[in-house]
Amino acid sequence: MENISLFKIFDERNQLWEDFRKRNLTQEFELISISKFTSNRRVFTNGKRVFKVNYVGSNKNEYKKSKLINEYEILIRLNDKINFNPLYKTVEPGWEVLEMKLLKGETLFSLMQHNILNKISLFVLVKSLWMLSKRGICHGDLSLENIILTESKEICFFDYEDSSHTGIINALFCNLFAISPNKVHDFCLMTILNAYFSEESGFSRKLFRVVYWIYTKARNLVNRILIVKRINIKINNISTIGMDNDSPSYEKIAKLTKAWEIASDSDANSPGESIAYYAIDFNNQKFFGERPWELRWLAIKGKIKVENKKFLEMGCNMGLLSIFLKNEGAISCTAVDHDKKILESAKLISEAFQVQDITFLDIDFDVDPGWELKIDGHDIVSCLSVINWVKDKERLLNFLGKHNELLFEGHDSYEMEVVRLKKIGFKNFQILMKSERGRELIWATK
Ligand SMILES: C[S@@+](CC[C@H](N)C(=O)[O-])C[C@H]1O[C@@H](n2cnc3c(N)ncnc32)[C@H](O)[C@@H]1O
């Protein structure tokens, strides 16, 4: 790997996708998702059909173990239960497409966020997982974004890229407990219940915490015994894939590896889960997380003008927005979070990207008495998925209202967020994207 800029990898890849899109998809198709595992798999929809596109380039091995063929085979197996009406084709050399029906409904993520996921739906979920397991299907990525409650109150799973067809017992262990002899899984029924009970209060929450603690220890132990070989392979990959130990590229990747380890360990992400907030992909090197950074970035890049402006990122987590906007020409960026570990991770990432002039500040908006004065005087402010976590929301909103340009993502509906932002003086609103979590990314100006 030569020492090229990490930004350049992003730009070249996105140009490749833009060209493919122009050649093969009509205007009405919008990008709705990028895989957390690789930026080479993206999902587009025209509101009726879903087009999952995989770029395999000239790598013939990729075809052999193609995730899309895998998913296609699983969808065919499920055909009598849910008719996805799947079609698999290679549209151009190097580009394969899995086309299927778009499922309509609300994701469990969105239901949970709006506190409308109830025990009845959880019961239906368990029943549906039993049905899936009975067919010997291990889903492999049961995150809340991959499960839908349809209008007819049925639970449906999608995104079967990492699924496998196996025996009932294996499938049950995989779907319920993320225990599997073949793969390391992160999401299963237990992680869904953990997210659900974290939102509850009182005894049930405390009881589940204990259950979940015992479960994670047991799962890690069993998985470690089962997958000892795989872990060794993973460690070797990090230190050797196409890299020379003395090259700056190696240094960058080593910094990112460290940063992702710290982020996975921090409490600034899903409570109790050992996973970083953002996933990022540099072709040969992939860093896993809850959400793909590139999807977020593509919605923002070029839409807001940062040249010669001072940018403030509130609740910055891994600081990626500040890093990318600094590269787009912001005079300075200030990135603020109350989690020391995540700030350490953000600093390492900015070093890997070789971006200077970012000030990282450790501030808690609920505890620090005069935090407003410490971060006064910026032109553009961002507050993405932060307000929900802060107790004194009025104070935070009043501070946001001092700025002329705001990038905002809340947890409520677009209409409710607009009412909120109008109260603090914003007049013009533009939706930059609806995220894979069903939230609008809003660009607000005065
Ligand atoms: C869900 S993450 C969002 C990350 C980032 N803004 C994004 O969406 O790309 C929320 C972040 O806000 C930070 N945060 C939560 N409460 C905070 C507080 N009271 N003061 C400062 N930061 C806080 C968390 O540590 C976490 O990094």
C-alpha cells in the first residue's frame, strides 16, 4: 500500500460509484444504505424495489464467496414465508446486483427510539426468530435496523448477507445468543433485549443488567473456545496485509486500529456493547462500527460551505465530521465530547488523516457550569444525535440558537424537530438525508 491520503481513497471510490449510478440507475433511485462491513456494498431504492449493489472489481475470489449470492439463496429458501421476489444478476463486469421487493414498515430501531416497542412485539419477535431458526437459518446480523414491524404487525428480518443455512440447534444458538462455531456475530435476541431493557426503568432493568452481564461473559468464553483459529487469523491480518512495517501507511493504519479499539471500549456508543459508533473502510483495511461513516459523509459533503468558517461539533464522538470538514476548508474545528476515551480515539483518527487545527475539548453539557463561554464564537455548529442524551435540552438549544448555520439530527419526527428549531430562530430547513436509523439530518439556517 503506497502512502496515499486517506481522503483520496474515499474520493476515488465515490467517483467510481457515481459513474456506476449514472450508467445503470435512473434518477429516482436514492442511496439508502452502505454496508457496515464494506463500502463496496450499497443499497438503492426507487420506493418499490431494492437494488443491492456489490462492487467486486476484478477480484474473482469475491465472486466465489459473494455475499449477494448468499443472500439470494437464503431469500429463495424463505420464499414461501416472505416473497421478496429476488433477482440476482451481474449488470457489468465487476458489478453484481441483488434486486428484491422493498419491505414496508417501521424498523425496531425506530420503534425503540420513539418508545413504542412493546412486549407484544417482542413476543412476536421471539416467535419469528423461532420460525427462522426452525428453517436452519442463522441470520448473523440481527441489529435493530435489520428488523421490521410490518403494517400487518408481523416481524420480518432483512439483510441476509451474513446468514448461513445450518441445523436448528446451531441456528437457535446463533439467533438467540450470537454463539456460533463459524463466525463472530454481534447482534442477536439478547442484544435486542438489552437495548429494550436499557430504556426501561426499575427492577426489570436492573435484573436484565445482571442477566446480560452473565450472558456476555458466557458468550465471549464460548465463542473464544469455538473460534480460536479465527481470532488468530484476524490479528495476523492487521499486521501484515500488503503493508511494510516502516511505511507511513502502516503507521496510519496502526493509529486507526488503536483508535477503533479505544472507541469500541468507550461508553460513548451503545451501552454495554463493545463496538465503535462508526464503521469505515479503506479498501484493504476495514474498521467495524454501528453505522457506516461514508453514508453520513456523502449526505453532507458539498452541501454545506465551510471554507473560511469556524466549525463546532457538539458530542463529536470519533470526531469524523470535524476531520472531514477541516479537509474541506474550514478555518478551524472544535470537537467537544464528555467521554475522555472517545476524545483520545478522535485525536488518533485526526493524526491518521494528517489533519491539523482541530481542538478537542472535554466538556459535559450537563455538568460543566459555564461551558457556553468555552466554545463561543463559531460560524457553523453541528449537534447530531446528541440532544437526546443531554438532560438540560433547553440550555443546549439556546446555545445552538446563537449560530446562523446548524447541522442537526434529533430523535423525534422531522416536524417536531422543526418546531424546536424555529423556536430558537432558524427559518430555512433542508433534509440532507434520512438515515438508516430513520432520522432526518437537517441543515438549518436563519
Ligand atoms: C450518539 S453519539 C453521536 C455522535 C456524533 N455526533 C454523530 O452523530 O456522528 C452521541 C455523542 O454525544 C456525547 N454526549 C452525550 N451526552 C453528552 C454530554 N452531556 N456532554 C457532552 N457530550 C455528550 C456522547 O459521548 C457521544 O459521543
